[in-house]
Amino acid sequence: MRDAFTVLLGGKIMTDQSDKSNREVADYISAMTAQLAQLAAAEHFTTLAHLLEMAWLESEQLCGRDSVAPPCHSANG
């Protein structure tokens, strides 16, 4: 039986974070969602960018950080 993430990722397995603390996992999620939110915003995927930013804010809160918005980076890196 395959889970939803395996199906969505085309069979690729996400990095195993089971040996990490909750804060380390939240920090990892924060970094990933910030990048995805920026990518979605750059492509004008408004709803997706908003949802990813909400996930980013939640992960920042779990890390104990008071963040306002994902750091801005250009689309070229």
C-alpha cells in the first residue's frame, strides 16, 4: 500500500526526519515551505502561495520564532 505522499512525489521518498527533534523538523518544514511559497508567489499562484505561507508561519511558531513573512529571494536564487 502506498501513502499519499509517495503517490504525489512520483514514488520518490521524502527525507527521513524520524531521528530529529520536533524543533529540527519544524525548522526543516519552515525552510521548505518558505521556498515553495516564494515559488508559488512568483508564478502568481495566489491561493497556493497563501496556504504555503500559512504553513510556514505555523512552522516558524513551532520553532519559537516570531516571523512576519518568508525571506525574499529572487527567482534566480
